[in-house]
Amino acid sequence: MFKLAPSILSADFAKLGEEIAKIEEAGAEYVHIDVMDGMFVPSISFGMPIMKSIRQQSKCVFDVHLMIEEPVRYVKEFQEAGADLITVHAEACKHLDRTIQAIKELGVKVGVALNPATPLSVLDYVLDQVDMVLIMSVNPGFGGQSFIPYSLDKIRQLKQIIDEKGLQVDIQVDGGVKLTNAKEIIDAGANILVAGTAVFGGDAAANVAAFKALQ
């Protein structure tokens, strides 16, 4: 059983509350919130005020993906804004272990994201400390990119490592996820799928239902 995490970066911001209500009613378990600072990635998105305003309208898991430099500076503010899960990039943290511990101390779940070319070996000493690993299947910063095929091998390898260690760690995949490749991604070992344009590019409720029908 996989869970769907629609990325609101692709939603209509003029109707953000309505868009979130649609996906929640259709069965999406997570709301994926991409926070970009213009430094770690070229784009700039949104921050705590937007999160606070939509938190009151949704019971979904708020899955906050921090694509920002030294995210430890802001994790408390995102927790206070309503994050249930905070994911940081290994590449953006000077001290990854310290950042993971800082998030855990706030009482929220913690994820570590890896860019496409970042090896799984960066997780060697922290995998047992995290709740989720996010495999980026595109280079972060823009929506609508194509899935990088070698990501499937990376997902399989990560799943094997998690199983061999006997850990309970979710595998989330973000980037180019569509109805046409979702099953392949799930079969490789992922159990949380992030989808932006594949959900919000059209009838969001119908698109969520179509993803959920893949169960």
C-alpha cells in the first residue's frame, strides 16, 4: 500500500484551500510542501505564513520538503507552522546528524532527501535515525521535469538496505511521477509518491482517484 503526496507547488494558488480540500476528499494522505530559497535551488516558493493559513483547513500529513541551505536554522518555525514531517537535503546540511536530531527533538518525523547524483552511502550512519528517505528522481527546483530512469535502481538498492537492516523507513520518490510510471516506482520499493502536475494538471480529485486505483 502506497500513500500519495500531491505537491501543492503545482496547485492553483488563487484557490489553494479549495485545491487541498479536493485532494484530501479524494483520498490523498499527505500534502507535499516544497520550500525553496533561491540558493540551494534556483527557484523561490513560499514559507511559514502560507503553511499556517492552510494548516487550519486540512487534516492531511503536512510533508514539508526543505530545499534550502542550512535548514536547521528554520526547522522550529516550520514545526510551529504545522509540519508533521520535515525533510532536509543531505547536500544542504553542513552537519546532517545535528540537523536530524534537531528535528526529532521537535517531536515531528524526519526525512532526508538525496539529489539524483548523490550516493546512498551518505545515509550509512544516519539511516536508523530517520523516518523517511526521499529519492529525488529529477534535479530539484522546477516542476514538470522527466523522471530520471536510474532512480529505479537507486530505489531498489535503498529498499534492499532498509530490509537487510530490519528498519521501518519509508521511501518517498519525487520528480516526474505519473500514472504511467507509478506502478514501476512502487514495485521498485517506494511507498510514498509525490506528484505535482500529474495531480493538479487537470481534475485533481479524479487524478488522485486514478493514482489510488493503482493499489
